[in-house]
Amino acid sequence: MTCVIGLISGTSVDGIDAALVEITGTEVDLRVEVLAAATTPYPTALRKQILDVCAGAAISIAELAELDDALAYEFTQAALAISKGYTPELIGSHGQTVYHRPPNLEQGKQGKNLLHSPQLGYSLQLGRGALIAQLSGILTVSNFRANDIAAGGQGAPMVPKVDAYLLGHPTRHRCIQNIGGIGNVTYLPAQNQTDISSIRGWDTGPGNTLLDLAVQHLTNGSLTYDADGRWASTGTPCNTLVERWLQQEFFRTTPPKSTGRELFGFDYFQQCLADAQAFQLKEADLLATLTELTAASIVDSYKNFLPGMPDEVLLCGGGSRNLYLKQRLQALMAGVSVLTTDEVGLSADFKEALAFAVLAYWRHLGITGNLPQVTGARQSLLLGDIHHP
């Protein structure tokens, strides 16, 4: 039995999710018990700086170093707060993504030299693990995406192998749909858990990012999100706009694929606003239309890239609390049960943090963490760099 802390701040940049878990077993016999979990909001100024950097704001190397250190400090404080009364042996810190560039697969097909071609992806997570290890005094694993990307992968999604061993079902085909700032799915066909070769996963597109940007725009920053989707639920989606937006190249690209705020961020939202002007949408209608885009992009990706529709969809992440979004997903998938991972015994709010605790645990044991058929990497690999205190 190993006590591990998992840490992550996602593309919504709401704050740091921390999960303290006890892990036993390895893969097929993996068992995880959550001992404590909490979200630590970012200080307002730090959150603004992160969002500015994600939006492409110019920053000096000195400022980047200061931001990296500030995030490591905040992640350490979140770890220490959650560990009171316990003695964790390991931290798995995903850090804060500030830049994600998927690999250029078309260029890769042209057979150019791997070392000199821009076909490789790149992903930068701040909050350096070496400093977390020194500040906390706890062995820390970080930088989970780099090894997969260096092997030609997307570096995302990272959690499907964890999903397979914790949420697979012998008779039900399941989709585990995370809805953070960006959405991502793990497809778990009904099967014996010893065979993970048919598992699939990819980023589905925008999750909460566009919705949050819209709420901030419409309220001049006084609100940062639409609680439970209540505001959007009073509007009417403009299906013509949704259908137009779904023609975007990302939605039609075959997995493996990943994305981030670099695509579905501030500039994309500004284009959505410009497109909506011709339809004279009310504020609630705009929110309903952006919600419909998130729901429709998820469902369309299932129809386009899965062998068949699942029996169940298990939602997790902040978007799983958006009741209107959940209703729209259910309406678009008649006959499919749309639940949350809470309903099968795994925290919807902290599943991602829990997953990075498991990935750190596997790294410490020398067990590979990625699935090549999901990320596109050439092989299964150890994920993460180990930092000793």
C-alpha cells in the first residue's frame, strides 16, 4: 500500500486539484482509495498571468522562470495542505499547461528526419517537480507528457490506461468523458481488463473554455463560469451556427489528436462572437449555442470515430457539474446512459488528480503509463521525471 498525492491544474485554470490516495496492486489488480481531496484556487493575479500566457502574451525568460517557481510553490502548498495527518511517500504533479502543440502528422508522413522536422509535438507544463520535491521533502514525479511526445505521440490524453483499470466493465461499453477546459474521452469496450489493445482515446474539442470566456465577456469579468449551466438553460441554441463551427478541421481529424487553448481559446471565442452577430443572439442564446457546440462535438466524435455508440457515458471534470450540458448530451445520445463517475464510485471532481497519482506510482514502479494507440507514440513508455528531495 502506497500513499500518493496527485496534483493537476487543467485548461480551465481554476486552481489546483489535489487528491491524497492509497494505492495497492499494479495494473489489473489496481485499487485506489481516496483519503482526502481539495481544490486550491489560484491567487487572482497569478491566474490572470497564467491565462495571459496561455493566450500568447509576450513574456521574458526571467518572467517565465518566476512563474514556473510561483506555480511550484502553489502546487507544494496544495500538497502539504492535503497531506496533514498522513505521511505521503510520493507526489505526482502534472503541473499547469501553458502551451500545447500537437505533432504535425502530415509532415511526419512525408518521411522527414525525426530530429530535424517540426513534426514532433511540444507541451509545456509549469510548476517544476524538482522544486516541489525540495519544498515538500517528498519524492516527486512530473513532466509526464514529454517522453510520449519525444516518441512521436500527442502527449495526450494521458489517463486512458488508468481509466481502463479503474472503470472498465466486463459487459458494458463505456466512454469516460472528461470535460475540463478541453474535453477528452477514453473508450473502454466491454472486455477482460487484461486486454487493453482496443481502448481508444482523444481530445474531443472545447469543454468549458468557450463557455467560461463567454460568461466573463458578458459579465465584464464579474462571473467566471455559468453555475450548473443555469444561464445557458434559459436560451435557445442556434443550430445553424453549431453546424458551421463543427466544420472546423480539428473535429474532422481522425485520432490520435489533441488540442488546447491554442486553438479553442480567446481568438476562437472572438470568431464565435463575430459569427453570432448576424443571428442577433441574446446572451442566453449565445451561451446555449456554445454549450451545444461542446455537446455536439463530443457526440459527433463518438459517431465518427468509435466502432459503435457506448452503452454508458461517465462524465468527470468541472463540466460534469453543468446540468444543462449533461441534459444536452443525453438528448443527443438517445438510448445511452449519461452518468458521472461519482455514480460508479470514482470522484468526478478529482479523477484527473487521482490519475496522475497512479501515473506517478507506475513510474516509480517502472510500469509504462501511455497507450500508443491513444497518443500515437511508437511504443509504451515510462512517463515522468523522478525528483528526489
